Amino acid sequence: MGIEDASMRNGRALSDQWADSVVVRPRTTEQHITVNKRLVLGFAISILTLIVVTAIAITLSVSFERCAAESSGVLAANGSSNSKWKKSRDGNISHRDSEDEQQPWRHLRLPATLRPRHYDLRLSVYMENFTFSGEVNIEFECVHSTKFIVLHTDRLEVEKVLVYSDSKKAGAMRIQRRFHYQPKQVYVIALHREMKPLRTYKINITFHALIEHELLGFFRSSYVLNGERRFLAVTQFSPTHARKAFPCFDEPIYKATFRVSLKHESSYHSLSNMPVEASTSDEDGWVTNHFSRTPRMSTYYLAWAVCNFTYREAVADNGVVIRLYARPDAIQSGSGDYALHITKRLLQFYQDYFKVKYSLPKLDLLAVPKHPYAAMENWGLSVFVEQKILLDPDVSSFSYQMELTMVVVHEICHQWFGDLVTPVWWEDVWLKEGFAHYFEYIGADFLFPKWNMEKQRFLTDVLHEVMLLDGLASSHPISQEVFEATDIDRVFDWIAYKKGAALIRMLANVMGQPLFQRGLNDYLMTHMYGNAARDDLWNKFSEAMQREGKDINITQVMDRWTLQMGYPVVTISKNDSLDNSVTISQEHFIYDTDAKIQNPELFNKSFQWQIPLTLAVGNSSHISTETIIWVSNKTETHRVGHVDGETWLLGNINQTGYFRVNYDLHNWRLLIQQLMSNPTIISVGNRAGLIDDVFNLARAGYLPQNVPLQMISYLSQETEFLPWHAASRALYQLDKLLDRTEDHSLFSVSLISDQELQREVMMLACSFGNKHCHRQAVSLISDWISSNKNRIPPNVRDIVYCTGVSLMDEDVWEFIWMKFHSSTAISEKKVLLEALTCSDNIFLLNRLLNLSLTSDLVPDQDVIDVIIHVGRNPLGRHLAWRYFREKWDILNSRYGEALFMNSKLISGVTEFLNTEAELNELKEFILTSGGESAPAFARAVEIVQANVKWHILFQQQFYRWLRKAPDG
């Protein structure tokens, strides 16, 4: 029975309608009345009249609100949700007008009249029918006088509500009305008398609900052990789903302490943020675990789980107990040992780096079969999907190990950035996600210095990837204003994560590591157990710089990067009229220059940045040390070192800046000549950066189409991974644009390399038809089938499996499918599943799509990967696109609220559509599916439009150059 049904049963049928009509009325002075029969009769008539008038008023109010609801879709808040709210340091919100105060439940934000201090939460969990019941006692302080208690609930059946004052007056306070207001997911308690400022009150609420199947709130999952299906229940509260598990003030600013108790059958174990303080057993076979009181924290970091898992344990140098919980067979096989080992090292690393101790006595890592995200950093109880934390060293590739490492490093960083210090509001979610993403590379360098993550892999995996998105007209500022609840999920995207990380890296390089670390320490120490906004961070960085005599206003610099979308292209050209001088200009880089004409309201403002441009001058045998030039204007002239006709300029050294660099064509030719004659004069990072910049500048029309391919002709001399990786990504994008054109073979043949220096070259060789690579793959697969012994090196299994499936017959596909079912190693299952998408048999690809969506053996994240990988197969592109459209209702209902997964799916299926017909199909689908407002669909349309436009403008130019090229 839903909550609306219960309110009908309990005499609260008006619910939302009453919420719209109720107002706070002033008190009237009591008067003594002389009683006689005539007065009594008159009084009775008056009362009767008042009742009739009130009934009519309520009826009219209900009718009016129903009409308003039909016209607007929801019971709107008179537009007030679109007002900009001023937030102070402690999160209090400025007073609103009297009408707003009379109906405070209508707004996106909770009223600032109350502030929670502590929650006592007691839950009974019934795994046999997937329900739970609970009782929560919330102690809160009244900040401003009010009759209303407004707090969040969603999908909870509220049974009983009591409110108590801290005054000596015994008994509960009288409740005038209580109701659930669904449009804002809040529960409202209207009292008969006002609560007074500076006083403490308590509210007691009992409730019950379902343990949901969808992966948000308090949800259930399952796994198979020894042929028996077992169940577990776990929480996912970020960003706004704690309200699905208990009534609470579900906003990050409302930090409080929590004491959790979980009652369940004794055959299960339970976990929460803190250690078990006491445990009691009942005679009926039930146990109650009472967990210690937490520090002050936001509701969305609270967590608990009820499961049959076992664990491995380690103790960090500072005494913190670390446990990794997972399925018993995974723990027994040692699949969690790697993550446990690096977590122990990471806790010490972060303590030393931030100079702030880890705050809790324990840290649990929980590996679950299904989860909407790769992981969630709940304080003291971080939850991971199994593929991101369990590793079998015998079969896991280096790339799998690297990805898993990065996820663990990311989540442990959040124990400081996010858990200890939390953004005030969701517009600055990048303050935690950008830092955690940046420290993936810093932390990985600490664990494995030879990986060289921050100086190399960061470029291709973060910087180059996010600049593709941020170069679109549909991009957005990294700090986004949040006006509606639906906007909250949307701020968790790659702009927040990857652009946030890139900007933090740029700032760290400008400041230097010592000052950067000092600023971080000041920031964490000042705001620990509290909330902070971006200006709080900038101020600490500015103070750190000023103490060293460097007067840079970090707020002024960084506001340009965080409050406006996109990034600049910096064009550097030699100034012929002045010796040893260069002209430097900046403009907003955008792939589709027509967007500025089509959306003048978006681009009518002058995009301008304060750019820390590092610059060096070089020749065939030498490169100068870098100098930094702050570029603030549209065009500037600067003197540099000696410049003549044979010296070249190189900007953005090691790509520490978040911008692209363009040069005049003569300088590009000199750089290409340098790469051909002696590439090592230019650093590895800059070689990769030049490749990424030149391909993207050409795609956007800044350069002729032959320049990128002239540049990568030097790769036959390249012995480093990073430039190959940058080229591989660029060529893959280009190949998907061209793979259905008549002259595609001209392009693919021109890219064959005889050198297989490392995995990346092998991947390129197999992808573009190298016969030797194909023969090797077929031989390795055939040996595995005949001997039933897999001798394929783990590091190249994904390449070999995919190549074998694409070249060999249906029996090989069935063999790989069988191995997927029988394998117990999570990493191996993922590689096998993706290999099945490489088939050139449409029937098998269609079968795989259907099996993935319906089989319990395929995790949710892998279902998305299967659809995307089928779409990357040229033969499966139309199949994946059609399947996506046909199954959209199912896919959207399963992943709709998990925005990352949904966005990944949309972009993965649509990014290589490149014909006018496909563009029209996409637009029609968006209209019919109601996806017009989804940012992922807006990006998809823009990318496909750019693909179509590239074909029209540049395809023939591109092929003409290939035909003329010496190796063509």
C-alpha cells in the first residue's frame, strides 16, 4: 500500500491539496462571552456557516490545484524554486517573503529554520520478504521560529510521529496536521504552536518500506554460491536517496551525528560506518547490532549492509582496522587481497600528504555484485561493484589492475575530500570529485612510481577525453546552479570529474607542490566535519601564495575557469614586425563554429580566461627552459628567447594547462620536421599533446586535414607508449568516421606499422588488418581450444580474444561464451564478455544483446558495455542503435537514476552515427522518447551533427591528401 493510500485510511486524504491551501494564521485574543440561549443558537449557526464556507473553500482550492497540476505537470512552487539562494558559511539561507514562510515545503531546499544535531536510527531488516521497519529519533535545534517541521521522505510509509520540546513541560507537542508532499519528496509536520529559536526539540517517527530492487536507497542484490542463490541488502544514498531509507534532513549542509542499530536474522552479518559497540541476541534467532556514534557527517554518507559475506583484515600503521568484505568464495580465493594491501598503504599516504589524520577507527571495503556506480565512498564503509575491487592476479591484465587501482585510490581520497569536508551544495560537487579524480594519478604514482600516471596517463585518460566533451556547444560550466531536484544528478558528469581534475592539476603546477599541499592542509583543518564552498578553497590557496610573497588572487583566476563553459585555444605566432616577439591570442575553442551563429544567446558574452601559458623555444638539437606567460587579453605581444626562421615554439609544456595550442603553419611544419629527425628533443607528454591538439584542431577546421597525418608519420620512430596511445585514440575516432566510405581501405592500409613495440601498437595492428597480428591471435585461440590450457598472456587477452572471435567460426564464439559462464574470476569474465561483441555474425551479436539484458550472470554495468561494444563493431553499429531504441524503456527504467550509466550508454551508442539519415533517426527518437531535456541526448545530437558536417566539409580533402601522400 502506497503512502497516499495510507493517508486516505488515516483521514489525511487531502495531503498535497491541503499543503497548498494551509497558511499560518495570527493568534486571536481570547474573550469572555456571556452565555445564553440566543447567543448559543447564534454561535451554533455561525459555526455551521463557517464549516460550510470552509468546505466550499477547500473544494475550490482542491479543484484549483488540480487544474494547476494538470497544466504544469506538478504542484508548482509559484516559480520560487528558480530563485537564487544565498548560502552563508554555516548553510543558513536568507529569509524569504511571508508567502514562502507559510508554505516552506514547496522549495527545492529545506527551510533554514531547523538544524539537526543527532539521529538515533533503529532498523529491523526482513530479508525473507525484502522489507524493513524503522524508528528514528532526531534531535534538532530551532534556528528561526516556525510551526513547521519539513524533512525528506520518499517511498516510506510513515506510521507514527511525535514531537517533544526540551522544556520541562512533559508530553508531546500537539500536531495540527502531517502530510507527504511528493513533488519535493518531503514530509511536513504542522504544529499547533511555534518552536522557539535556540531551543532543542526531538521528533520520533516510526515507518516501514520495501528493500527495493532498483539500485538506490536501501536495495537488495544477490549472487550464487555453490548453486544456491543468496541475497544481501545495502545502501546507496548519494546524492538524494537517504530519504528512501529513513526520514531525514537530506541535504549535505545538514550534518549531524548518527547512531545506528540493525536487527536481523542471526544467519546474516551487518555493517555500518562505525564499529559494532554492542550486540544482543533474541531467543527467536535474531540479533541486533548497535554501532558507535559517528562524527558529524552528511546523510548521504551514512551506510549499512546486511549480508552473508566474509572478510580479510589488515591493520594500518596508525592502528586503523581495514576489512574487505566479499562473497565467501572470492575471499577464499584471495581476490580481495590486492585492494586490501593498497588501501593500507594509501591511508598512510593521504595522512602524510594532507597532514590530517584519518578520522575513524576502521575502514570497511564492501564488494557487491550490483551497484549503480563503480564505487561509493561512504565514510568508513566504502561500497564497490565487484569488478572494481576484486582481482585475480593469475588472469587479470595490467589494464584491469590499473583501473581497479584508480578506483580504490579515488574512494580512499574521498575519506578526506567529501566525507571529512563536504561541499555546501551540489553546484560544487567537483570540489570532491575533481580532487578524488586528480589524486587517482597522484596516489597511483605513490603506489607504482614506474607507471608515471600523473605526467603521462593523465593526459590521454583525463585531459584529452574531457576536452572532447568540453569543446561542444552543449557543455556547461563546472560549477552549475541547481534549481530543481533533477539537476542534482546531472552535476555528476565527466565535466565535474575530469575537468575538475584537470583544473586542479593546472593550479597545482602553477603554485608548486609545497604551496599546493599547504593550502590543502589549511582548507581541511579549517573545515573538517563541516562544509565548504569553492571560495573557501581559493582563499586558502591565495593565503598560501601570499605567505611566500606571491600576490596571485586565485579566486579571480579560477572563477574564469569554473564559472564559464569550455576552454580556450591559444594561438601562438611569430611577430614579424618585432624581433624575438610572439603574438598570442585566445578564443573559445568549439568544434562546431556554426553553433555560435545558431545559439547567439549562448555565445554573446566574451569568453575570456586568465591563462598560465608555459612556453619554450627549440631547434633541431636544443629546447630552452620553459617560461610562464599570463595571458589575460584576447591578443597580446610578448618577447621570448631568440627566434629565427629555423626555431620553433612550443606552448603548454607537458600539457599542464587546460587549453589547446595552435601555431602558424610554418611552426607546425618545423615541429613535424623535429619529430621526424629527433623526436626526443620534445618531451613524451608534449609529443602526445601535439598529436591530440593537431587532430582536434583539424577536426574543428582550424588546420588543413593533412597536417595530423603528416605529424603521426614519425611514429615509426616512437618507442614510448603515450604518443601511440594518443594517436590510437585519434585514429579510432577518425576510423569510425570513415569506415563506411568507399575509400576506407586507402585509410587503413596507410596506417599499418611493422613495429609492435607494445600493446597499443598491437591493438592498432590487429584493428587495421595486420596479417601477422591476425595469424598470432588465431594460433593462440586454437591452442587454447585444443589443449584447454589458456597460455595467452593476460596483458593481451582482450586483443587476442576479440581478434579470434572476429576471424574464426561460430564454434569459437560458443567456446568463449562457455568460458564466460564457467569462469569465476571477475576480470576474466569481463574480458570474455567484451570479446563476444567482436563477432562478424549479426545473429550472434543480437543473441548476445538479448542474453546480456535478461541473464542474472551479467552485471548491470557489463550490460551497458556489451551494447556499447557491439556498437563499436562496424557490423553491429546499426544493430546496437536499433536495440537501444527498442529496449529504451527497459534500459531507462533500470539505469535512469544512475545518471553516469545512462549517459555512458547514450553516448556510447550514438557517438559514431555519421549520416544525415542517422541524425534524423536520433532526433525523432529523442522526441518520441521524451528525452529532449536530457543533457546526454543534447550532446549526442551535437556530436552526430559534427560527424555529418565533417563528412561534408573534409572527407574529400582528406582522401585527396592520402592519394597524394608518398606512402598512400
